Amino acid sequence: MNKENLMYGVIGLLVGSIIGFTFANNVNRSYVGQAPAAANTAAPGSDPTLPPGHPPLAPGGNSDTAMPQIAESIDKARNEPQNYEAQMTAGDLFYQIQRFEDAAKFYEQAIKLRPKEAEPLIKLGNARFDGEQFAEAEKWYVKALEIDPKNLNVRTDLGLTFFLREPRDLDRAIKEFKAALAEKPDHEITLQNLMLAYKEAGDEANRKATEDKLRAVNPSNPALNPRPQ
């Protein structure tokens, strides 16, 4: 496949993805074991060129208008390696279609341009995490926390890099989850993951204590087993 055809293939995938995607999925990823959210249903009058359930690209927008804009964003990042915003935009576009290696390249360039910014460090960590490169994700999350040490979601995701890797490092995962809870004891995501880490470690007393705290915060949390009536 030549370069031009490859580019249009990538753009087609991007148009078929959720353009309005944001990195709130950092929160969703932190819910270990949570079932995926139900797919949206297509609204009447939605753009027939998009997959079922796809939100509008923009008011009155469609794939024909989006495709040149996406191509322009990617080309701009490649042609302007010193343009921080262009690197971040291209990284986000590739992240949306789960091309994590391509996304990582643009985030890495953004970090070179602004090494003291937490955002590209977090996003590079996310790309490595979702690519199941947990040791790499750890490195970037640690750097991000050096800049923004009170970011609870990043701290929790750092803990998850130890929980999910092979072999697991449950002691370190628990340490990071507890560090996050030291900042916000009722942080639901972290409580859930700490409970699961204690369960995996066979620490029933701490698992039960954490479960009780989680139940007090949100009795409907999906990780909780219903109590017998």
C-alpha cells in the first residue's frame, strides 16, 4: 500500500471513530473489571455515512467535511515538529482509533517540546497503558506525578500498572492506591481497585474493610457483591 492510500485509510478510521472522544476514559480505565458501557443507539436523522450510534461529527457535519480536516491535522503535525498543539492533536486522533504506537510518537514529540507539562506525559502513559505496555506506562505516570502529585486518577492508574502486569506486584499496587486515598479517602475508583488488590493478595480483613468503605461511598458500585437479604 502506498503512502497516500495508507493516509486515507487512517483518515477513514478516524472519521469512523468518535471524534468527540475525550480523555475522561482515564476514569473508566481505572474501574478494573467494570463492564463496557452500553452502545448508543442511532438517533433519527443521524448521518447515514457514520456507523450506528455514532454521534454527529459537528453540527451539520459529515465525513466528507471531516476528512480534509483530519488529514490537515496529521500533515500539520508531521510537517511542523516544533508545533506542540499539532503534536497533541495528532496524538489524540491516533489514540481514538487505538493506534497507540502512532499516538505515542506524537506525544513523545510533544514532551520534547514541553517537558514540564503534565498532559502529554499522562497521555503517553495512557497510550502505553492501553497498549498493555504497563512498565512503560509506569515510567510516564511517575514523571507526570512529579509535576502533578495530587492527580488521583494518574496515581490510581499507576497502581494499576503494577496490578495488571505479569507478574503482578500487588504490594506496589496497594501502596499507590493507599497513596491516592491519603489525598481523598472516599475516592471511589481507588477504593474499588484497592479492594480488588486485597482480594487478589488474599488479605480478607483489609478487603472487607475496604469493601465497607466503598459501599458507604457507592452501594451500587459494580465491583460490590450484593449482600444477602
